[in-house]
Amino acid sequence: MTQSDTVLVTGGSGYIGSQTVHVLRDAGHRVVVLDRRVPTDPSVIADAQFVLGDVADGPLVERLLREHDVGSVVHFAGDKNVGESMVFPERYFQNNVAGSLALLTAMAAAGVHRFVFSSSCSVYGTPASLPVTESSTIHPESPYAETKAMVERMLVWFDRCHGIRSLSLRYFNAAGADPGGMIGEDWDRTANLIPVVMRAAMGVIPEVQIFGTDYPTPDGTAIRDYIHVRDLADAHAGAIGYLTEGGPTDELNLGTGQGTSVREIVHLVREVGGRKVPTKEMPRREGDPVAVYADNQKARQVLVWEPRFGPRDIIQTAWNWHVGQLPADSQSETKKERSQAFDQ
């Protein structure tokens, strides 16, 4: 590897961050994880060095960058909940924008010039046309989305003024679990659809609420682009390689380019898990787009990357992960029910 191959991963104990840490270690990078939350299981961050702290602590970040001779930063740390951001916008601007500013300021002071940013397709808002390309209009519709757009705009100026080149990776709907069963999405910390459907299938909650069944889609439910978390992690490793080789600042969509409806997700969970999934039809939620899916051609070309996992793979790996988190007696019951026929 050329230049320093040490990577600082902020938020590296989280769902996508921990997957990325493993991919980076497998690729031979030295990794330092900075997070406000201690991983419940040290194996989640492989053998990376862990530092408890906040990206907003500029002196701490600058010291870490210098002491570990960091060459690249991958920035996951921040708050992520659209609904919560509508209630506490000040928290989101403080943690996501001010925190990122402190991190970038420390990088400029320490002379670190490669930055991979965890952005979001939410910066597009409700798209005017599909699939969504990187040239689609930026139109955030929540404080959370606005924070992502603001950091992306800051990055352009930090490149021009301090030479910090960056890739902003605009995720679509991250889902699934590590194929080896080690890392998955904590369903107690997320309101994302797939973990919610898993909880209903396993009897943890009474039902899945389907918000909107009268959309102009084949089955009446909203369509989203679900991308496997391992594919996202691979793209981050590719982004570091791109920047190390001198690639310029840019933005990339990370999605499969394939839309999957809410009903299709529920059906896949029924098939994979072999269990009924109770559902309750609800009115549409204000602000929910009919359909959102990516044009990922730019990411394929720039990163020499392509998604390897489809919707069934996402559901299967997620199911395996969530079953593994249940108490032993619940696991036995789940496996027994999976072998039985079901009707709904």
C-alpha cells in the first residue's frame, strides 16, 4: 500500500462501521476506532485499537491522527433518525455538522488529506425522477438529511482550502447482516423496516404496520432500494483505494439499482423464516416518497465495485443473525416452526 495505510474509523462500533472495520483489516489496513459507545463484544471491531471519545473533541482527534500516523478517515459517527431529527434538530446539527467540522479541522491541522463520508440518499428528498443519479436535485426534507447535505458542502471547501479530498457515499437502505453471523443490526436501536418485520415474525412485537397501501406501485406499497451492509463496507474500502490513488472529491450513490416493495420484504421474510408475519395496514405517512432507488453506475465505474447480495440474501443473513440473538429456547421454537407449513 502506498502512503500511510492506517485508517481512523469514527463510529466504528456501529452497524455499518463495524462491518467496514473487518473489511479494512482483511485488506491489510491498520485501523483505529473512535466511538462514543464501547462495543458490547470486542470481536465486533476485529483486532482494531479502540478509543472511547467524541469526534467533536478536536484535541483528542488531532492527537490520534498524529500518534497513529493516520492516512485516511472514514466517518460514520453521528445521529441517524429522521423522525427524531424533526423533534430535536439542534441535536442533529450539533452532533452531525459541528462534530464533522471539528473532525475536519483536526485533519487539516494534522495534515491528513483523505476522507470517506457516510452520507445518505435522503439528501435528494422526494426524487423528481427515477432512478436517482448523483446529479439529481439536492432537496433535504428533514434536519437529518440537511446535516448530510451541509457536510457534503463543507467537504468541497475543505478540499479547495486544505486539500482534503473526499468521497461522500450516499447510502440507500442498508440492511442484512454479516454472512458469517458475527455482526448484524440491533433491532432495539433501529426503526428500519427489515428488523421490524423480523421482530413481528419472531413474535417480539404483535405486527408490522404497513404505512400506505394505495401507492401507484404494483402492489400498492412503497418501494425502496435495499443494499447489503457488506456491499457498503466493500465500497468504503474501495473509496480509500480511490483516494489513495489520487482520485478527486466526489459523491457516489450506493444502492443496488433495484427497488423492493414493503409487501415484497414481508413475503421474503415469510419464505425465509417459514413463519407468519402479522401486518396492519395504515394510512400513508406524510413525506414518504412512492419509490426511491439508485442509479449506481457511477459507483460501479469509480470504485470498480458492484453489489454482490440481492434481497433474498439480505433477508436470509438478517434472519440468521436475529435468530442467533434470541434466547436458546426461543431459537429452538423458531427452528421448529420454520419446518412447519404456514398459510396467510
